[in-house]
Amino acid sequence: MSNIIATQMKSLREKSGLTQTELAKEADMSVAYISRLESGGYQSLTLDVCQKLAKGLGLTLRMFLSELGLLNDEKTPDTSLILQNALRSDGFGLSAPEVKDVIQYVEFIRHKRKK
């Protein structure tokens, strides 16, 4: 997933006619973060980061998420990605293996409910 995000981010930035430095300034982020993001250095994006990047690119959050391929359709976000990001955020601060365990447990509950 991170390679898709990296490729799409670079493409969006270039379509906007911005350099990494310009996007970083517009999004109130560091150039190092933008560079690492475009090179595939991040596995996921928080909602806060998505909002900043959308603003920096002159897009709405919905448009930004859609361009990255993080929306299943025009109305419904990919709930698995949202859950992963929420669990990794400051509120929960779970590690990647812990997030995987939580998601597996949720899938177990859903499977159990279908029986």
C-alpha cells in the first residue's frame, strides 16, 4: 500500500505544479516528511496528515483521499485503513503488530456473528 501512496502523492504534487519544498510549506510540514512519503517511507497516513496534504495541494479531503485510492467509492472510505490509522494515532498508540491483532480479533467477531 505504501508504494501506491508514494506514487500517487508524487503524481498529485507534480500535477499541482509544486516542488516538495513548496508542498511542505503549503501543508505546514517538513520537506523531509514529504520526501520520505514520496519514497514509500510510510505505511499509512493519519487523518491529520491527510488534511494537511490536501490543503497543501489545494484539494478537499475527500478529493485527496479519492486520488490516493483510499475511498472505495464516492461515499464510503476504506474502513480497514481508517481503523488502522485510528489505532496507531495518539489516542491508542498501538504498534503495527498490535493493530494487526485487533483487526484479526474484529474479523473473528464478525465471522462468529455470521454463524
